[in-house]
Amino acid sequence: MTGNFIVERENRHSSDPFLLSVIVLLLGIGLTFLFSASYPNALRLNKAPEFFLLRQAVMAAAGFAGALFLMNIPIEVLKKLVFAVVLTSLLLSVIVLLAGRDIQGARRWIIIGGRSFQPSEVVKLALILYLADVFSKKEDSLDSFYSLSHPLVMVLLFSLLTFAQNDFSTAVFLILIGSAIFFIAGVKFRYFFTGFLASVPFLLILVFSREHRVKRLIAFLDPDKDPAGVGYQIIKAREALISGGFWGKGIGSGLKKMGTLPEAHSDFIFAVIGEEAGFIGILIIIILFAIFAARGYMISYRCTDRFCFYTGFGITTSILYQALMNMAVVSGAVPATGIPLPFFSHGGSSIMVTLLMCGILLNLSRSTKNERELPL
Amino acid sequence: MKSSTLELRKKIFLIGTVLIIVLIIIRYMSLMLFSPAGGDDSVTHKPVVERGPILDRNGRILAIQTRLYSVTAWIPSIKDVGKTASIISEVLEIDKNQLIQDISSRSRFMYIKRKISNSDAENLRGYIDKGDLPGIGLEPEYGRSYPEKELASHLIGYTGTDNTGLEGIEYTYNSILSPPSTQSIGNSRDIYGNQVFLTIDINIQNFAHQAALEAWEKYNPDSVMMIAAEARTGDILAYVSIPEVDLNNFSASQAGDRINRPVANAYEPGSVFKIFSIASFLQLGGIDEQSEFYCNGFFEINTEGTNPVKIKCLGNHGAVTPETILKYSCNAGAAYASLTVSDESFYRMLKLFDFGERTGVLLPGETVGLLREDRLWSIRSKPTISFGQEISVSAMQIVKAASVFANEGVMLQPHIVSKVVEHDGKVVDKSVREPIRQVISPETASSVLHMMTTVADADGGTGRRAAVDGITMAVKTGTAQKLDKQTGKYSENEFISSCLAVFPAEDPQIIVYNVIENPKKVSYYGGVIAAPLVGDLSDKIVSYLGIPRTGDMVINHPGKITIKQKPPLTLEDKVPDFTGMSKRELLPLLKDNRVKVLITGDGWVRNQNPPPGTDVVDGLNIRLELE
């Protein structure tokens, strides 16, 4: 037994079992409801009822394997990977624009080995890693506009590339994550203020430049105006939730997924959960996400390494706020956008990247545990 | 960097996040647990309401809920727009290119066609099940079917795509047929509307409809109206207005065909109106049954200085009495009779008949007609109104007003709905005879009714063609010149022919009224074309309802069989024969203190001990075996 080995063991503690169980729980519940919500659609497409479940499970397995890998590599290796990840995601974002496949009027997918892949999901991770890297190095020069300009340009570039894929909501979401990291890094309030003012006209232009966005906005403000058109989904989701009541109709016994509620297995899966598991089910899932976030923020706040702190913060924020945005959309509290519910919504890229992020977060938890025990 | 600032920011961020989570929980809580039952306008779900049927007075279905399918499209799921469109356009027989355009112009959800036929739905279902139509769905929707098609179409009305009534009873009884839901959303879905029973009798409606259609063919008029009513209750038995619409396909009809003429059209009634003016003059005491006027072919009054009023009569009737005024429809006679009363009193009488007022029958779009106030009358007004000009009425107003002659001077509210019944059979509303007011005295009513019987006399009565075998008909015909809207004068070649009948005159039960607007063939005289129609329909109604005709062998049968109740069983001094008695019949026996009764079994008495004829003594045991 060498002393070196003991230090290694102490520094690289086993990952946070609490966080791990929450992740496994969310994934398990997610797959269960995915099956319940997707089988009617699978049958409609003349596929086996477990068609979507299997697809999702395969991607989740791949993501889990990736997560295991990321969980066990040293942080220094991860830091070195940042450049490669950023470059790859930028490349993919450009490729998708040139050679991507159009689905539902948006060019967001690349076909790799017969499977479609959505680069904008990877971009989320790339952006977080990039900002973590930059801010951990520029810790003391955050007051100058010059030093801020690089990260700012990158956030806008990622966002613009995503926007060009006609993925307005993810583009906005990237800016949101960027802002969160800027905020936590200590960027002055006046910069935020200026940035906010500067972006308002842009946002307005972007929203009103596409007919479907305006329609969605109108549908959000008044779903009953066009109940057969854009407002339809919002109305049906709300009906599903209301019919769920407190206890729900029982898992698997929902009716709205049977063809009434479009996108029941992807963006609007939370409505199916509400219908089948009731408010109690909704509450449990929100609490699980809250525990996940609490654990994630705790891990990141305890990091002494700034890179780890920003990465942990960014990942937790990304997953939590995707979930919150999705829930807000489903409940009709914000206009309909295409933000998936992490762990739940059908989407290979989404589940994979979510699990990869969890792998990194678990990795961070391994090194923090020890540091907490060290007298600082 | 100032670590205190960073700590503060961490805290702000955490607090903000917690706040958002709490807000989302509250949002879901309010949505899922505290959604008010329909009060919140953000909840748009309409529970499935089964719209109640409309039936005739005997329960024959006139309108009923159907379940049809609508074709929906979730556009993001459509893979091949061209293929999808070609399959659908072929099945539904719609334009393919238009469909492709429609699908491309929408981004999410759309209805391709609502309420398709069941066979089309089955066809499409086949394609959907095969997986040929991704994104296309069939959504059940409730529609309305009218098994009798155009029969009584204006009375029944129709519903729109969302199954709310747009016309007729469907409109006025909309909230009764499909009650607005007050139940909470989502759970309780079975809401059944009430059944509305009309007063019409589908058979009489059919007779009237056929008669009207024949007139339509024969005289090529602009419209034919035919109303039959129960004289003593005000219930409308038949309600025909031609042109009419097939209610199952009302959208294909022309707007003009959808006009509910018997309540919506105001026209000058012509000579039929004389019965109301003669009744008024009699009631006001201006004339009596013996009053005599002289018709030399004209009605003339010479007023000092102003233009003399001169109105031509249709004939040279000589001396006329109220009776012959009606019988020969003498305009001059009616006009002279009008001079016996003042403008004001005549106007008030006409108001008592509810002319110039809606009849109160529950149909949309009713006209009030036109009855000018007496202060606006000219010197010509009173005489011309007395024979039915310068006043406009609806057919329903005439039928309503005519009810006075059958009810000893009392006018009745006409009804079109006989009862409203809940889906479980509970009667919630039932129409009853609803007297409005005593308009004329019983004597005046019977007097005018008697005069009207002479109109049907074979010796020159204008209504002789309305005569019915073995029935005393009280009739009045009318031929009014239509007002030419362009010139404002009476048209020389457009007429409104009408005929009213109340029968049997001794015991009025039925009122029939027929109006033929602008007949273009054969004739335009009410007595020639409307009267036979009324006669035909009346004849059929008489047979159908079994109204006795004179000369018929009348078997006076009360129509019910009375079973004589046995006197309650009492014990005399001998034991009677109990055989065949029920337990209930044996009950009084138990009251008799002298005997003890022992009953075994159920049913009727088969054996008894002691046998009949045994003396009854105190303490006698009577055993009865029932089977």
C-alpha cells in the first residue's frame, strides 16, 4: 500500500449515491411513462407497441455507457476534451445546416448510421463546457468588456447556429444558460441590463419573423381563438391535466394520448403523466427534479476548482430549466415551444446528452466529497 | 474576486429557482385540483352533450342525435402529403389540389372535413389501419339527423356544425335540447338533453304537406302555407310552408327556401279578414245580425270638400246583411258596416285580436305584421281594413285570432310544443290550454261562426269548394291583391289566395288555414284554389281523427271499457264460494271477528273448507288453499 494510492482513493471518492439514485429513478419513471404515452402512436404507425420505448432504451443505454466513461475519467482529461467538444458541436451545427434532414419544417437532424441525431442537444453541453473553461481562466477580469466579448460572441454564435436550424426555443434556451453562467460568474448587472435592452428588438423581430411563432404566441394568449389549429395542443394538454385530478386515472389508462393529444410521447409527455398519475405524480416528479437540482448545485458549489463549479452549475441549470420550461409549456403558462422534458420525452439525442451530462455531474461529485472533508 | 458577491449571487439564483419551482407547482395545483366547473374561461372543454330528440305529439322522431366522424390531420406526422391527399380526396370526393394546398398552409392541426358519412369513415379507417395515412385521424362528433327530411322543416329548424340550433325549435329550444353543462369537466360526460314533443301530428302534417305540394305543382305559386290547429287547445297539428328544405342538407338550400313564412311573412289577408271585422262591428254594437247595407257595386262616401272615397266591389250584391257580406264576400257591404263604428273602437278591437303583435309562438324571426294606429288612419283606412287591406298579418296571427270563434269568444295562445320530457322520462313541462282573453262575446262568436257556415253553402258561397261531406264547415276565403313594391299600388296580376275553415261548426275542433302566394296558373281566387285544398285536408283530418259526420251511424262509445268492481266481500250467514278469489279480495274476511281464516299458498283460491253454503257460526275455521 503506497501513500500515493491512498491519496488517490481519498481524492477520487465514489460518486454521490444520492444523485445517482435520483437519476436512475428519473430515468426509470421516464421510460415507464414513455411506454405508456407512446404505444398508441406506435400502433398508429403500425409498429410494435414498445417501438418508441425500445428506441429510447437503446439510446439511454448508450448514454449510460458514455456517462460511466465520463464519470471515471479524471477532470483534467475532461478539461482537455473541451476544445474538441466545442469544435465538434460547431462542425455538426454547420453540417446539419448544409446536409441535414428536414423534419416538421425544421432542419435539426443529421443522419448517422441510420439514426437521426440532433446537434443542438450536444451544443448545450459544449456551451457549458466552453463557458466553464473560459470563466475559470478569466476569473479576475470579468469587469472588462473585452474579456467578456469572447464568451459573449460564442454564446451568440451557438445560439445563431441553432436558430438557423429553425430551433428557436433551443436558441433562446442557450442564451438563457449562457446568462445564468454569466450571472453566477459575477458579471456586472449593468452588462445584463444593456444586454437585455439590446436583445429585446432582436427577440421581437425573431418572434414575428415566422408565422408559426406568432400563431403560437396568439394561441398562448388565447387558445380558444383557434381551438382547431394552434390552440388545439394547449387545450388538449390542459384537458388531460384537468381530467387527471389529484390521483390520476392510473398509469396506462390515460385517454388523451390515444390520438387526441399530439406529441403525447415527446414534448407533451408531462400532460400524459398528469392525466395518468394525477397531481400527486406531477408533484413527485417535480420534487425529484428539485432533489436532482439541489444535489447538483450542492456538488458544484462545493467545488474548489472553478471549472468544476461552472460545469456542475451549468449542467444542473440546463437539465433543471429544460424540465421547468417544458412543464411551464405543458401547463400553458408560457407559449408552446419545442423543449423536451429531460429523462422523459422521446428523443435519442436528448436522452443521450442528458445522461452524458449526468455522468460529468457524478464525476464532479467524486472529487468534491473529499474536498469537503479537507479542512480549508 | 469578491467572494461575498458570488455567495450573494448563488443565493439569489437559488431563491429564484425555488420560486420558479413553487410557481410551477402552484400552476399545476390550480389547474388540476381547483379548476372551476366551467366558470374559468381558460377551460374550454365542452363535455359531450347528447342533444335530445324532437318528436311529434305521438312520439314519432323528427330530429335525433347522430354520431359522425370528422377527419383530422396532425400535419407534422404526415409523411407524404401527395399520397395522403390523393387517398383522402378519392374517398371523400374533394379536390386534391385544394387539399394539398390546405395541408401545406397549416403547420399543426387541422380538420380536413367534418361530419363525413359512416361509410366514408369506414373506408378511411381501413387506410388508417393499414398505416397508409399517418397523421390522419377520425374524431367522433355529434350531428343531427332528420328522418322526415323536409317535413315540418321550418318548425323543426336545424343545427349548425357545432350542433347548436340555428332555426326553428332547434333554435328556440336549444338550451333545453342540449342543456349547457354545469358539471365539472373531465369526469362526468353523460349529459343528456331533454326530449321535445311537438304538437304536430306527423300524419296530419303529411296530409297537409301533400295537399300543399299539389297546390305548389298545380298553381306554380311563390309559396304555399298550410296550418292546422286544434281549435280548443291552440295546439298546432300541421305546419307546412313551401318552399321548404331538406333539414339533413340545409346548407345546400337557398336562403329564400329557409324563410319560415307562416310566422315571418306579413301580407294583406284580404277578405278572410272580414270575419274579424264583422265580429268587431257586432261586438261593438254598430251592427246586428239583421243590419242591412246596399251594395251597388261600389262603396262611396261623400265628404265635404275633400275627394270622395269610392271603392269598387267585386260584384253588385244588392241588399246585404252581415251574413251575406261574408257569404258573397261583399267588400262594399263590409265597408258600409265599418262606418257604424269609430276608428278608435275598431282599432282597439283589432288590438284585442292581437293583430300587430307577435303571436308568442316560440319560433324565431316572427313578424308583428302591420296595424297602423288609428290616429294615422285616413278616411279610407277603416273601410279598407274591414275587408283586409291596409293591414298585414302573418298566417299564424290569423289562426290565433280565429280561435275566438271556437272558444266562445276567448282567444287561445297557439302552441307548437306539447311537452318537454327528460331523457329518463320525467315530464318537465307540458303545454296546457292557455286562454289569452275574452275578445268577443260568446254570442258574437257563435253568430259569426254561423254566418261562416253559409260561406260553404253550395248556392254561390265563395267557400263552397271547401265543403266536406257530413261536416258543417265554417269557412271564409280571401283573394288579396299583392302590393307592388315598386309602384306602391296594388298589383293587377299578383294575388294572395287564402281560405280559413273552422269545423265542425256545431262543435269546433279544428282550424285549417291555407295561403297561396302569387299563384301563376289556373286561377287566383281563394275560393277557387285555396278552398278545395282546405276542404281536402279537412276531409282527411275528419277521417283520421274520427270526427263524426252527419249521416254516419254514430255508435256512442265512451272509448273505454269499465270493469265493474265487485262489492267487497262480506260474510252473511252462509259461507260463500271463494273459488277464484285473490288474496286482496279475501282481505275483508280478516276483519270479521266471528271466523278464523287460514290462508295457504299464493294466487287464487282453489280449495276451501268448509264448502260453500255452510252456516257461519262464531269461531268457525275457514281454510283456504291458494294456487
